[in-house]
Amino acid sequence: MMNTVFSMPTKRAAQQLMGAVMLILPSAAAWAQVTVLQNATVHPISAPAIEQAQVVMADGKIVDVGVDLDVPADATVIDLTGHHLYPGFVHPATQLGLTEISSVAGTVDTREMGQINAALNVEVAVNHDSELLPASIAGGILTAHIIPGGGLIQGHSAVMNLDGWSWEEMLIASQAGQHIAFPPGAVDDEDNEDLSRINSVLDQARHWHQADAAASAGNGERPPRNDQLQALGPLLAGETPLMLHANRYDVMEAALDWADTQGFDNVVLVATPDVQHIASRLADADIPVILKNVYALPMRRHDGYDASFKAPRVLAEAGVKFAIADATRGMDVANARNLPFQAGSAVAHGLDPDIAMKAVTLWPAEILGVGDQLGSLEPGKRATLFAANGHPLEPMTQITHVWIDGARYALSDVKARRLYDRYRQRHPGDESP
Amino acid sequence: MRYLLSSLLLSSTLAVAQTETWTPDIEAWNSQKPPQPDAVVFRNATVWSATDKGILDNTDVLIRRGEIAAVGPDLSAPSDALEIDGSGHHLTPGIVDNHSHAAILGGVNEASRISTADVRIRDVIDSESINIYRQLAGGVTTINLLHGSANAIGGQMATIKLRWGAPPDELVFDEARPGIKFALGENPKQSNWRPAEPRYPQTRPGVAQVIREKFQQAADYQADLDDAPTGRAARTQVPPRPNHEMDAIARILNGELDVHSHAYRADEILALMRTAESFGFRIRTIQHVLEGYKIASQMAKHGVGGSTFIDWWNFKAEATDAIGYNPAIMHQAGVLTALHSDNPELARRMNLDAAKAVRYGGVDPHEALKMITAYSADQIGAGHAIGRITEGHDADVVLWDGHPLSAFSKVQQTWVDGRRYFDRQADQRMQQAIAEERQALIARALDEGGSSSDEAQASEEATPGHQHTFNFARHLTGYRPSELDHDEYCVFHAN
């Protein structure tokens, strides 16, 4: 096999050979018991930056972060002089893995038909070999909350590693949230048909689970199976957060009022920048926000040009915990890698840069219930981090190294990088024949 | 004479004072033209010249009557000049976005025929589009309005300056060369939708064929015109029948009208260049040019420019090989390379797309800035007048509060023709006034027993009712359809 590779001097063979070398690298790192990243400026996010510091990793976890740490003599040491280390960005809402080429229907699994889709679990359709995943990883997006997208009750989302040999291996948390799109028409219409439908399904689900519990206790017959009603159990029991989607502030207020009357107290609001108008209510009620798109046209034509850009600052000043997302779907899926720049642009409009970093690392991890595993560089957390040559919210900055669960990721194997390496040799400019 | 001099002095002083207090309006028709001071001088700014002089620290820029008069340290300026402290700030040329649909009335595509070379954007410029003001706030001063990509020959473009408040004919910027939009690939061959009656062609070879045939017809048409008898002989012969479509395509062959062609894949880009060569002319730019990096040497040899998105990819099958390194490779190979928006929201932060040319392939930051200023101006034949900070150029400049390619920076002032069309402070004054007026109107409505829900009407308006609206923009309120219009055949949203 190796002979064949070496004796075929074709472009394809060279590529295969390169691929083989790349595959060896991560496993070599995994063989070593301990890996030490050193001489970097370490940004733990949960604490101030440390100059000339070390991050010690073993068995996929962070063991220690600091200066002059004790490390075993046989540890693999990687010198990162001049680099900055950050926890991987956590994308708080995207459809990565569910779509490949948005104009080709056969590659798109983002939006189920019908209105009641509570029983959908998106992780089972995440294509672990999607080309969009390496592109996102190259941009520092190492973890993502994958959300469903069709109907009123939309189904369960999942938190996933963006690298893995199957969706099962990528899965960090299933049933991360049950998603409900609050109908805008219900704002000033008590009899709104869509909201009545949601209410009625939730009531049916409560009755179904009561009957089921009664049956388990030996008090009556088990109700007939119903996948949708059964799937609402974790939401009704408060085990799975309600992820409530709304696009305009009055719709958001109506949605929150409704959630109160339904007795949901584990709520995450998935909202456009219009959410800034209800910031104090959210702070008072301690409701976190997944903010869709700093890069959005202002909601109203008469809104200020900077209405969306300043939304994160307004939330921060009010004391709301929030995670910055993109539009979560459409063209933004392929460009999930641009997430950090949205946080960067919020800084231009007054958001504190440290909070901007939290809004794409620690806060999404906490809002998604995986704050004990991700979002900061602290002992015990997953060794999911990257090195960069500058501030990672700046588009000019280059991400140079990535580790996911302690394994080095081969950035040179990302498709765009492969094409770049191949064609820049072909078109070198003035030196070309 | 003395009276004339003193009144000139007075009016110039007045213009300086008026510049300080000028406030825009949210409606173009109600927005006053900002005054043009006789002299403006930016002091001690970091000046990104977009010329061979590079980035100049602690430099002054003097503007006289709408033109850049001098660039250098410690410039002397007239005593009545408006002095702007640029210390800690960066001054760049105004951004030139050479692929925009942000201010076109009544639809971006005239998709009825495979060639609609005869239609002109110039006839349908939307001078009231709020995009004009919003893009000024992002440092854009000139945009090139193009037809969409539904047909192989879409129509004639219009380059406009963002003079918010001026009527359409005063927006048109005639220093740019006239041009015409072509399109190749999935859109003209109708790959992504099923028309009731399919239109020829349905394949890429068909697109190449139909374009060649149009050039043949136009060459014959021109020959007939040239051969038509004149003078006495013309009395007895019927002259060639005028044909506006053929007139336009013949102007391409005559070198009067530049071709700017939408294209993604390497094969079709090559084919179009070869067709043009066989008719003795050159394509001016390939728009989007996602696979330009694969044939960069051939493009450089042909002399075609490449105007690209920095990182849109995989939204169509023909966009799967789009890479952020495209500008770096094209630029290195000697292709005149620019970046464009094609999107009214993205157009507000073109500086960050230029920053990504640094991220992907390490383009020098000053060269990256040229990709949204000097080089994009050169591509539309306007580089002699705009796109650079140098003597004699139009005073279209942007003052940033930090590094112009930094996400942490924002625009403080945008000048067009030596007039300050965007000023962050004036904008905040306007926002404050709108908020107060709004409160007053709501209070009055409440006094008269109305509802306090200012969104009652909004839910009615939530869908602007235009088939071309961005899907992601459906919840936007109060916009006019043209403000959310785009090339609906170019962008596909799965949702």
C-alpha cells in the first residue's frame, strides 16, 4: 500500500499521502499521557489572562492552567510563543450538520413540515462528515448547539462537538432544549389559532403523562403510545429548558407572559436584537437570551442604523446573561465560522471586550447546561481550545492550532486550506512561467 | 468686489458652522444636502492612502471645494477651514461597493428574455432607499447597482454616489464607465426553480452558445448600420430597423460598454473570456468569481478583474469550492481583485470582509483595504476620481475611530464630495429627535383614547408583501419593498 502511494507521483497520490500523515498527528498526541501547551498568553475567560503560561492536558481534559506548573518529564510539549490560547467558541444556535448545500433539497434537513414536531431529535441527522464542520472548526467554533427548525413545537436540540467519527461520538448533550416558536399573531389575539394549538397539545401531554404515571403506579391502564406527547415529558417536568423563539419585542413579552401562565420556569429566550427593549424584564426574571444576529438589518425602518450592533451592550448593561448567535439558519450555517466577528462588532458599539468573549464561550456553555464541561480553560473541563495569533474576535486574526477533547485537529486538512495549498502553487504570480 | 469677497468669506464661514450643526433625516426627501465648506482639513490622522504612498502616520489631508487638495504633514490651510482632529483616528477612502442591488425600484431581475441588454438600472434608481443612509454609516460612498443574474445578459448598470437626499439623477456618477451585467451558471440556466415554461438554455454550453450568438447578431447589426447608405442614396433604401438590445450589445463590441459577469465556476469563466477574445474585446470583471483562484493566471493574462464575496460558500452546488483564500491567490497572480457585498446588510461592514483577506492568505492590510476602495473603483473605471486619498480625487473619505479593518472600530464620519453625509454625532441627534417625536405621538394617541401598542400596525406590515424579500427579513417592519430587494436567483435560503 505504501509502495503504491510512493510510486504514483500523481496529484491524487500526493494528496492521499498528505492525508495519511495528517491522520497520524492527532493519534500521536493522544498516545502521550500528558500534553503541555506552553509560553502562550492563556485566556481562561473565567479569570484574567495569564502571560507566558501553560495549559496541561491529559485524557481529553484540562489538568491544570498556570505558570511554572509541574509536568511529567515524558509529556509532549508544544511551544506557543507569541500565541494566545482560548476555549473553543460555543455556537449557541445553528443548524450545522443538518444542511450541506442549501439549494439542493436532498442535502437539507433543517425544517420539518407540520406544526407539532416535539418528538424530533436533531442529532440523529447530523452528518459528521459535512464539509461545513471543518470550516467551522477552522474558525474556532468547536462546539455547537444544533437546533431544529419547523413548525410551532419544533423538537429537541443537542449540544455537539463539531469533530467526531459519528454523531454519537460528537454528542455532548441531547435534549438540550425543546423549541417553541411563539406565534406573532397571539400578541393581540386571545383566540390565536396557533397558540391554541400549542396550549392544547401541552394540555394533552400533561394528561398523557399523568395517565402514564398513574399506570406506572398501578392505578389504571397505560395510555396508548403517542410519540409527540411522550417527547414533551422532559419539558413539562422542567428537566429540559423551554427554548422560546420570538422576533419582535412585543412578541417576546407575550411569549414570556404565556410561559409564566404555563408554569415554565426553565426558559431560554431565542430572540432577535429587538430583545434589547425588554432587557430589564429579562434581568429581573433571570432569563438568559440566545441573541440571533448582531449582523441584522434594524427591525424597523426608522430604527437607528446601529440598532442591532448595540443590542449586546444594552443587554450587558441591564445584567442579562446572553449568548451571541448568527441568524442560526440559511446562508449563515455555512458561515457559522463568522460568529466571533458578530461579538467583535458589538465591541465597536460599546460592549466590553471581556463580556463579548464570554458571550461566545462561557455564557453559551452555561445557558446550554454544559458550563461544567466547556466555555473556559479550567481544570476538569474538556480540553477543547484553540491558539490564535491575535484577538479572536478580530477578522484579521488567524487561528493556528485547535484541540478538541485533547486531540490536535489537522487544520491543514480542511477543504479550503487544501484547495488553497494546491492552487497557490499553480498561480504563484510573477514567477509563473 | 470687496462686497463679493466678504460675502464669499461669510458663506464659507457659514458652511463650516452649518456642517457642525447639520443633522440628517431618516427620509431622503426631507434630508438637507450637507454644506460643502470651502476648505476642510483633517489633522494628524493615520491616512490609508490606497496609493503607493501606503499608510501615512500623523498626516493631514486638505479638502478644497469637494476635492482632495493636499496630503502631507503639517499642511497649511485657509484660516476659515473646518479643522477636524484626526489624532487617534484613521482616514480611508470611501468604500466602493461594485456589486449592489440596494437602491433599485420594482425588481432586480428582468428575467423575461435570455438577453435584456436594453434595460437600464439608471431608469429605476431608488434615491429614497434607507440602505443609502445605512451604508454611509458603514463608510460606503459609491455603489454599483447591477441587475440580478436570472438571465445571461441582464441589463445596464448604474453607478451612484451615496448623496443621501439627492434625487436619482443627482446620484448617478458618470465618472464610472458604463457597464452591463452578464450572468453564467445555475441562475441563467434556471437550475434552482421550475418555471412553468422553461427558457433556453438549460445547460452551461447553452449559456455560452447564446452569448456567442448575441455577439454575432450584434456584429451583423452594427455592420448593417455601418453599411447603410447615407445622404442621397438613403432616400431610396429602408434603413436597418433600430433595435435597443442590439444597440447595447454592439456597444460592448465597440468597447463602449464594459461586461461585468456573474460567474462562479472556472469552466464558464474561461469560456466567457475566450468568447470575448474571439470578438476582439476583454471582459471587465467577473462578479463573485468563486473559482477565480483556479484560473487566476489565465484571468491575469486576459486582463479581467475579479470581484468576489470573501466567504460565502456552499449555498449552491456551484459554490462548493468557494474559499476565503480566493482574493489572496487572485491578487498574487496579478488579477485586479476587489470585494463586494451583494447584500444591503453586509454592505454596512465591508471593512471586515477586507479584514478577512488578511485572515485568509495573509494579504497585506493596506492591499486588503484597496480591495474595497482603489481596486473596486478601478474595476468600474472610476479609479481616476475615487477610491484613493490623493490630490485631485473627489473628497470621499471615511474617518474611523480605530484601525479600519478592526471589528472594534466604527465609522465616525463619511464624506462625499467634501460634504459630511454621515456624522456619528449628528446621527445620534437624529435618533434622539425621532425617539422624542415618537413618544410625543404616542402620548397624543393615548390622550385621544388610542392604543399604546405601537406595533399594532406592525404585525400587518410584517411581511412587506413582495416576493423578492429576503426570507430572513420577513419580520422586518416598515420597509419599502425595494429596500429589502436582492438578486433572488443568486441567494438561496433553505428556510
